[in-house]
Amino acid sequence: MSRRWTNDLSRADATPEHLFLNRRQLFGALGAAGLGAALPMGARAQDALEPNSFEEITSYNNYYEFGTGKTDPVKNAHTLTTDPWAITIGGLVEKPGDYSMADIVSQMDIEERVYRFRCVEAWSMVVPWNGFELADLLEMVGVKPEAKYVAFETVYRPDEMPGLRYPVLDWPYVEGLRLDEARHPLTLMATGLYGKPMPNQNGAPIRLIVPWKYGFKSIKSIDRITLTDKEPPTSWNKANPREYGFYSNVNPEVDHPRWSQATERKIGGGLFSRREPTLMFNGYDEVASLYEGMDLKANF
Ligand SMILES: Nc1nc2c(c(=O)[nH]1)N[C@H]1C(S)=C(S)[C@@H](COP(=O)(O)O)O[C@H]1N2
Ligand SMILES: [Mo]
């Protein structure tokens, strides 16, 4: 059941925005009645999955290629040409090549995933992404047995990305995952949100989403994927290895050297904007087995 990457709203598995809004109003009413603080754990988990509005998700962004301010991407990212688009997939794969966006998406099953999203800066959102599992793309190109890691690169276009003039990071933005992390069913290649094509400021036309890791692992506007046998360099680790590790799993017990990671602030929450406890693996306990026997304080 492949779908076009335009993510038309007619598809059966989409939740229309007005239904999200109705649920939001319901939770708002609960909060107004003073029940928010006394909700049992089950209800708290539901509260955590109340999606942020389209407006919130698309106007408070980190996309340093378009500036370092939270509203710079919404102002500047319209200059990025996202169609046509292709991803160069290479390294330790059976079928290396330039895969057009249309070609990729025609072979993938686009679904909706409502995920928590936790930035290393200690703010969070809940986002209804549209996309497909990275595992399916890796299957399509055939991973060679020697491959152990997946490296990702953001498009590098000085003419379209005003932030590239500033040496904030060593451009292009690069990221990486261990192969088992990349193949985990939670790991998404996102092509849209709220059933709409991915807005430029959120990483159009295609980005990574790894919901149990800090947001900077979720690299935007990907034009290169390389399978390797060595841990690939990653932008924030290169910029400051003391503060940002390769793994960067959300972990309330491992503080950033300059601030606590024990709590977080949900963006745009109104009554819910009080700080919430941060959850191990951002609440995605099913990934714990990937790290069995690893010291997650040393491998932060
Ligand atoms: N290429 C690129 N990808 C990026 C970033 C960036 O600056 N450039 N910022 C990261 C950070 S720090 C976060 S928190 C998320 C933000 O995603 P959002 O703007 O969709 O919320 O994107 C990540 N991916
Ligand atoms: Mo972030």
C-alpha cells in the first residue's frame, strides 16, 4: 500500500487535524478543572502524546543552515529547492546509486507516527510525522554484511542556505546511527507532518526521526546515506565532544555539562507548560535491549 509522498489527507490512517484539536481541547478542559497535577501515570502518558499544533511545530525550529534563532528557519528556509530531490545511497550496499525522491516514496509504505520529540536543550514537542521505516529503505538497497553504521548528510547549498556563511558547525551537517539503531522499527524517514508534505523549516523533503535520541540526531533534508564499518563523524560531537556524544540517547540521569536533563518544558503547552520529568529513552523503553551491557553514562 505505497502512497505518494504528497501524503494526501484522504488516506485511512491519517487523523485529521480537527480531531487532534478536539483531543487538545479535552485535555485543556481536564487541566482547567485542576486535574492535571493529580492525573495517574496512564493519563500522564496520554497527556504526553497530545500533539503540538501545526503552528507550534513549524515556527519553533532548529535548522542552523538557515540561522541559529528559533524563528530563523521559518523566515529563511523557503529558499531551499526541494523538488527535484535525490538521495545518493552508497558505501557498503548491494545497489548503490542516486535514488529520486519519487522513486523511493513509490516503493515505501507511508504511515503516520505520533512521536515525542526531545531537544537536547530541554524542550519537547509531540509531532504527528508521516514517513516510512528506514529499515525498509535499507532493505531496498541491500546492506552488505560488513556494514555496521549508517552515515547521513544534509544537502550543502550555500546559495540557498544563508547560515552556511557562519562557521557554527563544520558544514555539511552530518549524523550517524549504529546499524541496529537504524533498523529499529521506531526509526523513521519522515516525509511530512500532520498529513502535509514536510515544511522546509522541518527538514523538507525528507529527514530522519529517531524518537529516543536528542533532536540533533534527527538530521534534516538528507541527500546522502552511506553504509560504513566505522562509527561515522557527527556534527555536534565534532563541534563539542565533551558535551555531545555519538549515542545521545535521551537520559534524565546524564546531565548536559551546562544544564540538567532531568526535566523538560513542552513547547506551547499553556497550562501544561510546567516542567515535566524527562523519561529514559524519551519513554521508548522498547529500545533498551539495543544497549544491553553498555555503560550509557560513558557512551552518552
Ligand atoms: N541539517 C540539520 N538538521 C538538524 C538540525 C540542524 O541545525 N541542521 N537541528 C537539529 C536539532 S538540534 C533539532 S532539535 C531538530 C529540530 O527539528 P524541528 O525543527 O523539526 O523541531 O532538528 C535537528 N536536525
Ligand atoms: Mo536540538
